[in-house]
Amino acid sequence: MGNSHETSGSENWFFKSLEIRRRPLSSSEALLTGLKHGIMELRYPSFLPFSLLRNEAKLHTFGTTFLDSDNGPDSSLLCRELKWLVEDTIEDHSVLSQMSIENGKRSVRLRAGVEDLYNMWKQRIEERKPFQYIVGCEHWRDLVLSVQEGVLIPRPETELIVDLVADVVSENEDLREGLWADLGTGSGALAVGIGRILGSRGMVIATDLNPIALSVAAFNLQRYGLQDIIELRQGSWFEPLKDVEGNIAGIVSNPPYIPSDNISGLQAEVCRHEPKLALDGGLTGMDYLFHLCNGAASMLKPGGLFIFETNGEQQCKCLIKYLESDLRGSFCNVDIVSDFAGIQRFLIGFRQQQT
């Protein structure tokens, strides 16, 4: 990126349009006071009547560079992220409607020091650290989920798995009242989404090999009061589920499915910061998808449902061929479902009923 990210004048370009009056706070942790795992509630503004940036050309340069290099965030996204970050740091949100740097200066009190906020944004630009890791949360469906480095950030396309489950259980009480499994739960997004749909009539076991992920998932399920519905178990895929083999009503998973050689070519936010364990699916990206299909054949009860996310059409079709050959007779009503962008993303099917 050369000198495109040089910030002459230290953080002054960042705040030069605001006169800041600060409460003394010692570290960036003060920005996240009282919120476990660094979660910070972002209030997405529908209208922001003042600009915090006079030098938006810098962000345009960053955005153009990132977009050209690895299809990274463009300048408009960076501007929105910066405004969300600064807006959430202002203590008194009533001043937002009164402020206009074009008409004069106004002192505002922040929940963190200017240096802390500047350093957080510097990580975003210079290190390409994902915005979700900086603020400690991700808005997903109607949830605000805690995330941190070491845990995969939930993707918008994965939301559709919860919708598919909701559609199925609305017409099948046996599945609604059954035991579900979310394998490789990460932040617990799918488990929380499905747990809220099932309510007290069903149960979810969420598994993950990563202790950091389980810690974050535990916080998220407690945040939404689902401790009595969701059980967390540490282990690899089906290993923690041996005691419920053949009795599971539904299995969902968003496994690692990126081919190993493709990891380095992903956006810097992903390949530099998100856990490789949650991304790398082996040589073809199919290693864990095959494993999930094999496990579902023995773990699901007759009539049980599986929904797996894939990298797209090629992987979906490859899995269907695998089910028809190696697992012939194990599943029925297998189908491919496209995501919101029209990409054939999900494989869905049912365990064959016993005859």
C-alpha cells in the first residue's frame, strides 16, 4: 500500500473537526466497560447529520487499494464503519442531532480516550483487522453476537439456515420437539438462532473443538437466556455426541469449506485474522463436508434433517453424488438451496425412514 495509509499529524486528521472534552480513561478497555468479551452495542444510524471526516480522500485511497488488491472493503464501507464507531463512543447521543461541524464546534464527552479510539481505527486500516473484532460484536439476523479473534465472524448467508429450520419445524412437531446439533458452532450463532425457534420444546447441543469459540458461544447463549435449551460440548464434530447417536432430530453446520490453496487469496480481513481452523476444508475444501455426511447417516434418527453450508454449486453437486453412491439409501428428499445472492449454497436432506 506504500504511503497510502500514512497519517501525518498523528490522529488529528481523524478528529480535527471536533473539539473533544474527555473523561480520563486509562485504556481501550474503558470503551467496552462492563461488557464481557469486548462486546459493544452499535447503533446503526439511519441519519447522521454531521461528517466526522474532513479528509475522506484518505479513506477513498484505502478503499480503492483494498478493493483492487483482494476485493476488500471499499471507501463507502470504511466511512460507515468509522461513523458507527465514533457515534457509539459519544456518551450523550442526544447531541448527535444538534451537531454540525459546518456551523461551528461543539464539545462532546466520549466513553474512551481519543488515543484509544484512534489506535482501534489504525488497526482497522493498517492491519486490516475486521471491524467486528474491533467493536467485539456482529449484528446477525435480529441478534447482537459477541465475537473476538479466534472465532469465525458469522456471515449473512448463514442466516438462511435458521430460516430453513424454522420452515421445517413449523410443519413437523416431532422435529421441533427433538434434539438438534450445531457442529462447529463458533460464536454459537446457529445454535442461538435455532434455540430461539425451538423454545422450551426442543434442545440444542453445540459442539466446537476451539475453547475460545465455546467461551464466546457461552456468553452469547447466556445473553439470550438459552442456557436451559442449548448445551455446549467441546470436541471434534460428532465425537461429543456419541451418547445421542441415532437420536438427533436435526444437524446443522457451517464447516470449513475453503480449499487450502485458496486461503491466502482471501480478503486480508479473513486470511490474516480469522481462524484457519474454521476456514480450511482441505485440498478440495470437501474434507469436513464428507465427514458430516457420513456422521449424519448414523447420528440422525429416521426422518431427521441435515443442513450443511458449502462453498457453492460445485461442492453441492459433488455431495449429492457422494450421497447417491457411498451413502446410497441413507437419505431422501435431498436438495440444493441457494443463498440470498442466488449462489447454490446449502445442501438439505432427511434421514431415510425405516421400512
